[in-house]
Amino acid sequence: MEKFLADYERGLREQRYITGELPSLPFDSGSFGLAVCSHLLFLYSDLLSEDFHIRSVLELCRVAGEVRLFPLLTLRRELSPHLAAVRSALDSKGLNSEIVRVHYELQRGGNQMLRVYRA
């Protein structure tokens, strides 16, 4: 975080930071090897619909070869009710997903991420 904040103003001037908004990103398909979404999807399941989650994750998969989403819990520290539907949508598009335990926990019980990748 410190490295990002120290670089942010310079990165803006050099146009290395681009504003985007899910569920529609301003990047070509396959632009990135990895996309990471932290503390947005799943966490705000009460505010963001299942459809928004599915469209957003599929959009991240469009622009990156691998996607990682963290955490899988809501603000109430419950597994997101949208997780199963997202994984089902990914499966229907031929995308693999797995729940991976991570070695950090920013939210009590929030030590898992969803990893999505192509077969």
C-alpha cells in the first residue's frame, strides 16, 4: 500500500493509472495476465446484486488470464450468497474456479480468495 501511495501522483501524470468501473472495463480482451479485485465484490453483497457480481467477474476474466477475488465474506463475516451463482456462471463459460486459503486475514474469518483461470 505504501509503495502504491508513494507512486500514485507520478503514476497519474505518466498515465499508468486508468480509471475504470465494473462491470465494464476500458481495456481490450486479454490485456492483463492477472486481475485482482479486493474488498469490493462479495464484501458488499447486500449492496451489489448477484447479476452485478456475475457480470463483473466475467468482465475481469475478459481482460485477464487469471482473476483473484478477496475476501469471499460479506461485511457481516458470512460467506457471500452470490459466490455459488458466480462460480456456476464461470463454469458455464468454461472457466475454472477454486477457493484458495490465503495466509492473511484482514477480516476475522476472511482468509480465502476465489481464483479463476482458463483450462
